[in-house]
Amino acid sequence: MSKFREPVIYSFGRTSFVVDIDKQVLRQTDKPENEISFIRDLTDFGDHYLLAWNENTKQATTDTEEAAAYIIPQLVQLDPQGMSEKYSIPVEKLQSMSDFEVIVDQAALAGRKQNILPQIDIAGEQFVVDLRMHELRHAQHFFPVISLKSFELTNDGWNYEAFYEPLIKQVVEIDPKLLEFPPGVIKIRLPNEIGLDPVGAAQIYGMDERELLRRYPIQKELKAEVIPLTETDIPRLIRQNKEQLQRDHQENMQKARPRNRHRF
């Protein structure tokens, strides 16, 4: 069980804030719904942040006439112990690092800048993620290729899901009339494009790469989640199909039953 830590409090002007390294925000102590985002509201200069602050509204502002400028320390300076525990980096080493260098794996970023594409483990095999081609290619044989277009996006937009057959290494369609669990088929869930390759997503969609990486850092080991078929719609579909089959059988029996003949 993790040891409870007293929240780190930082104050400027006439206001105090809780330092939240998980959400990367300063949260006003007496008004928790009021937050200052290190990503959205502050300008990162590497060794400090600059905040344009409206003291009356207690909000970050772009209005220079109403703004007071404050220099805000980096998170590694505000909460070195918390950052050390979260990112498994010794406190001593943090002293020479910026927030971006801590939050975003620099070795992974350097590799991605050299056009080394990320890989994801799908049912024990590695696939190369190529967002520009909208596909996943087998890392060893470069075949088969799985199109990202064959996946369904989840309702929240953060994941892709599909039924998958590991033997043929392909996304498969489920027979809508099935009466039993399809043999050799699993359901997989993997991150959306931002989760798969934030650098590639930023390039393709014209997003700010640095800001996107702060929000969604490169994941070192991507692995597709396997969802048990019992937790999908398949059990319901099987049940409905069996019930329909039984109804059809009863209707056929009714039709086949001999009718009473008239006597003459």
C-alpha cells in the first residue's frame, strides 16, 4: 500500500494551489474546481513556466492589459519527491531535468524522430504501427497486414476493438447467425492513433507535438488487451439465435401438422 503524502502547496499572489503532478495542474485550495493547466495555460521555457494571470477572476488570461506575469517553477522543482516516485527517477537526477524530459521518454522520442515506428504486441506477436498507411504490419515477416480501418472505434473514441484470429493474424467478422462461440477467435482492444503513435498523430493531424506528448507520452510497451468473448455481445447473440431457431422450428412443426379432413 502506497504511503500517504501530504499535498504540496504552492502560492503566488494572494492564492494558494495544490500541485497535482498526475493531471499536471495547480488546483486552487479553496476552490478545487479552479485549475491552472501546465500544458494549456502556462508557457514552458524549459527551466520554468510563465503564467499570465488575472488576479480578479483567478484565471489564466491572454489579455495583457489585465494580466500579471508570474514565473512558475517546473513540476520537478515543485514536487521532486512525487515526480521521482511517479517516473522512477532519482531525485538527484531530476534536478538537471525539465518536466518534458521526465514525462516524455527521450530515448523513445529520439528513436521516433529517426523514423523508427512503434510496435504493438497483438496476441504475442509484434506488429509495426504505420499511421500514414493506416495499417499494422507483422514486424518479422511484414505480412500479414492488418488495416486499422477494419477496427471499430469505441464510443469514447479512445480505443479500437475488433474480433481477431491469431492463427491467420487477421481481423475477422462474426457470423450474425452463430450458435456457439467461434473457435480460435478472440476480441482485442488497442489504443487509438494518439495512443499508438502520438508523434505520428501530431504530424498527420497538424497538432502541437510537444503539447500532445505532455498529455499522451510515448508508451514504451504497447500491448493489445484481450477481451474474453464472454464479456462481448456474442453470448447475447448466441442466445437470441437459439431462441429464434426454436421459434422457427415450432412454426415449421405447426405448418407440417396434418389438417382435419372433411367427412362425406
